[in-house]
Amino acid sequence: MRKNKLFSLIIAIFFLFSLTSCSDDTSGNGGQLVKVATVVAPTHPVNIAMREVFLPMIEEETNGRYNVQLYDSGRLGGEKQLYDYTRSGIIEISAVGTVMWSEIDMMATPDFPFIFRDVEHARKVYEGEIGDEIAKYLEDREPLKFMAWAPNGARVFSSSKDLKKIEDFKGQKLRMPNNPIHVKLAESLGANVVIMDMSEVFTSLEQGVIDGQDNPLSTFRQEGWYTVSKDIYETNHMVSSIEMLGNKEFLDSLPKEDREIFEKVAKKTAQRAWDIYEKSIEDDKEFLKKEGLNITEPTEEDRQKMKEMAKPVYDYLYKKYDWAEDLIKRIEQVK
């Protein structure tokens, strides 16, 4: 047992040492090293905001006491690894999706279908009292500080076949992530689910292994799926999030003034990411239309019909989580 712990410690120390020399984002100052890691691409709104807001503001407002280095694109590992590294303190701050939902059940909330009317509504919820409530739920259970809610994107369905109305879902082979909420949603709409990693989607679309998938427009564009797809049904059925998380021990060790700076700047960074994301939606739609994609926006009647068809998903959620029904009602009441 002791040998295993010693081995893990040696690996962690080696990992920490190696990080000091593998970043592209060194400022050259002599401040305390702070490692910030994400899995999304450099062009993602979160990483743009990190470079525009987080890095320069921390350096400026602390007079260079911290040397913040950003490791994007999953260079330090996948979401689960980054989450675990942040919990253990190997990484000081990370920005990850709701990878922790199976351990912290309320973090599954961003995956609940049709609870947000639109992106603006989702942002209000995340940045308001309900977002604070969910954040505290995580903080009470993990050695983490929930620093801010940032956007990942509104998920839409796409297909290489006709997908312009609800009836078109029937029989389509849709790739879904290995998450029971996503799987049950696609099945309730009449699709046949194929679970696979996102890295396999392009080839599977190209070869006809699957007909379609669901992801934000920005991901659809960045992954090049528009070259092997035909239709987009702009359901915006989930407005998913990215959480900025800080290691609690690290933040608690900072002087009060510096800790407050980190927390303030994280919120400003997330706000900037939301602004960038909201402006990018129309740009992504214009790009995809120019590439020949048909984009259909469901009517409010169709959206309500899909929500009714998704009743098995809600039945599952209400049975699994005793807090889910009340939380969903309160989210829907946010104006």
C-alpha cells in the first residue's frame, strides 16, 4: 500500500515538474506559477476569454505576483483527468464540462432537456441564484471552489438525411454520448441510438455508420461535420456549460486580496465568454448555410411537442433525483 502511494506521489511530482516547461503561454515573469487547463480548442469562447481577460487581468491586478499559464485543447488530459487534477491540486484551475455529474448528481442539471427557453434564459439561470445553489452543492462535496459558469453551447441535432420536422427523427441512427439523459432523449424522439466517442463521429457519418448526432453549432463547424451532413434541426434542447473550478486549498492559501482578485476575474472571464459565444451563433449559422446546410428552427408548437415526447426522460430524472422536479420548475420560472 505504501509503495503504491509513494509511486503515485512520484508520478504527481514528475507531472508537476514537466508542466513548467510545456506551455506556449509563458509570460516570463517570476511570479508564482498557476496552471489553468481546458479541453476545448483555442478558438472556443472560453479560451479566447482566458487570453483576453483572465491572463492579463491577473497579472495586472496582482502586479505580476502570479505567472498564469494556459494549457488548452486537452494538452494535460481529458475532462475527467483535469477535474481530478484540480481536486488533488496538481492543477490550480480548470474549465471543464459536467464530467462530474455521476459523482455530484446536481451537476447533471445542464443536461436536462428543454429546461431553458433559449441561450439568454440559460445564461440568466447560470449567473443567478440557481447557478449559485448548484455551485454550492458541488463545493459542499468536493475540495473545490466553483469560480464561474461559462458557455459550452446550445445543442442541436444534425443528420445526413432529412431532418426538418419531428417525424424525421424516427428510425435515424443518432450518435449520442454515453450519458443516460442524452440516450433517453434521442430514443423518446424516435431515433436509434449509437453510443460512441466524439472522435469517431466524422468517419462514422462519412461511412454511414450513423446518420446524425447532437452538439452545438460551433462544434459542428469546428469538427467539419458539415462536409458529411445535410440538415440541422436547431432544437437548442440543451444549453450546456463549462465550469471554471479552482482547487480550494490553493485559493485558500492566497492572501485575501489575491483570492478575491482570482474570483472576480474568473467571473469577468466567464461573462466575456458568454458575450463571445452569443455573438458567434449567427456567424456559425451563416457559415454553415454557405456550406449548403439546411437549418430548420422548430416552431414553439413543435418544441412543446418534443418536450411532451421527452416525458420518459423527466420520469427518469424525477425518480432518480428527489430535487429535480422542484429545480426544473424554478428554472422555468426565471424571466
